[in-house]
Amino acid sequence: IGTVDENGDPIPYRLGSGDVSLRIGPVIAGAENYTRLRSVVPDYERLSGDHTLTIEARRRPMDSHVMTKGPYTFDSTTGKFSAKARGRSFRLLFEGSGDFRMGQSIAYGRPDGGR
């Protein structure tokens, strides 16, 4: 990814993760408890152009009500986002245009209460 069209303009992209839940040992915490997402560290080997991260949080996996945080703008100097969100499952949506090579982004959170 991270190429240009026939005019030399960056091709826009949109990448989304699947639903992510916190796992504590053998138990998926999102099944019973909420998770409070505290920060996200994007991992890029190279990055130029405009890029954003949007976080979607849900109370239940198929819940139509989505709590959206962001979009957060980042570049090659961004270390982490203090992205606060609460839910049982999360989705990370990366969008932008420009040259990049993505690695494995890391999200930090903690259990945050039950039903």
C-alpha cells in the first residue's frame, strides 16, 4: 500500500480491524466486563502524507449503537494517542493518503466494571 495514481497523486486508503476485546488469561473480559481503552500506539515503518485513526466502541458485538472517538490525526512523529473509550469491543479504523508501511499497532486498556 502507499502508491500513487497515474497523475502522481497519493491513492487514499481505509483499513479497519475486526472487533477487538480485552483478554485476561483464558477469559475474554469483554464478554462480561467493560474495558477502558487508554491509549493507542500506531506502528509504521515509514509514513508520509495525511493519516487518521478513528476508534469505534460497542457495548455488545452486534450493537447498532457505536460510540466513535476521533478521528485523531498523526504523522511520523506521533508516539501515541491518549484515546479514551469504553466498551466491550473496539474497532480501529485507519484512513489517509500517502506512502506508508504499517506494522502492528498496540492498544492499551484495563478492565472497567461489569454489567
